[in-house]
Amino acid sequence: QIRSDFQVLPELVALFTEWFDHDLQEYKDCFAGLSLADLSSILVRLEVYSSLLNADTLTEAPCWIETIRDASQKGVIDFDASVRLQEKSSMSLLASLMKANAYNVASMQTTKTLTRLRRYGSMLSNGGSNKMSGMWNETVDQPLLKSLKFSLQQISLPIFADRFDGSSDDDLAATTTKQQLAHVEVLLKNIFEWRSVLKDFDAVLGEDILNFLQTTFIVFLSSTNSQNSSSLVETTSMSSSVGAISFQRIWALIRTTDWLERPEWLIQATTLQAASEVYIADPALS
């Protein structure tokens, strides 16, 4: 039977901290910090899986991070042990998902879950050393960016809905268009969730996103203007159409960046700026 203080992370860390304080030399000679990392990684994985199931705490830092971080700062878990712990917990989980191509970028809940999990790594390492950052970048971040890039490329061609939920009186083309717009909007919103997490986001995806909006999304919106279905264009105002509302939401994402001010992306920025004048009624938002 496993002792109770080996089943709860704070109690486990407290036990090793007591050993660390009582006999530092013996603690180091026994490589106790590595043992603590291995034992902790099991409990951390349990904590991670449990917390990820609780959508209400998606933006909160879990207690186990503070416990491990305090132990690391004191030296109870040294740097090598901290690396080992991350390799066996949050890093390994994300890496396995990337390797198996198991991340559905169109899922909002999955995206929130995975971005939170990635932030755990940053919290644990307090920004991290070059070695730790390099490990995260190679193992998780670059495969993630590749996955996001691929998901964007997949919608560079027309998207056809699997089924239509409109009534028999609905115009089929209008229903399809609304589903396409909704898909693009959700996908881009999920992709942007990673911008504050992945440091190479702008360099890897910025131009691709602008190119997609310029060459595919704007052209798609223009084609919807010729569809006369009342379910697609509900008013005579261009800025109130379904397509315009979708553009306005995506435009709000782009405005959180400095992409439109970058000289290397001037062509894309000019096109999008012109589109904003058409699809956004309030000049202050364009």
C-alpha cells in the first residue's frame, strides 16, 4: 500500500523538502531531486487531466504549479529535475497529441485546453532557460505551428458542408455560405488563441493568414454579394450582411496585431483595409 503522503503532491514535496533541509549533502548524493521529479510527474499528470476537465478554471494557474515552482526556487527540485518533470507531464502530453495529429483546430474547447496546457510549461519555468525554451520549441511549438499552418491551408479551397440544417424554403447556396463563413471564423479565432502562447506565431503564420484573407476570404465575400437570398443578406446595408459580420469579427482579430503596419505585408494590408471600408459601417473600426 502506498503511503498517503506519496499520493498528494504538496505532502510529497513537503516530505522531500524536510529531507533537503535536514541533510543537504545526503539529499544531493542520493539524487533525491530527480526522484522527486519522477514521483511528482505522476501526480502532476493526474492534476493536469483533472483540471483540464474543469472548464470553469481554464484561465487560472493550478495549485500544483505553485508547489513545483516553489520547490524549484528553493532547490529541492534542481534544473535537470525540473526539465525531467516537464518532459514527463505537460510537455509529453502535448507532444504526443502533435505526433498523432490528434488536435482538431476547429474545436474551441480543445484549443482552450491545449493553450492552457502549453501555458503551464511557461509558468513552471518562469520564462525558462535557453535549454528549456529550446526543448519546448522543438518538441511542441514547431509541430503546433505546422499543424495550425496546415489547418489554414486546408480552407484555401471552397468548403462544402456535410449537411444543411435550413428549412426546405431556405436557399441552399445561402445556407452553405453561412456555414462556410462560420467555419472560417471559428478556425481563425482558434488559431489566434495561440498567438500569445507561441513566440514564433507572427513569423510563421502572419503572412499566411493575411494571404488567406486577401486571396480567398475577400474573394469569397465578394461572391456572396451576388446571392440574393434574404437569409444571407438581411438588409440592404453591405455592412449588415452575414458576410460583413463575419469579416468584422475577423478584422477585430487582425487589429490586435501590428501586421497591417509592417512594410513587408503592405500589399495584403492595403487590400484588407479597402475591404474594411466596404464591410464596416463605423469608420472608427476600420
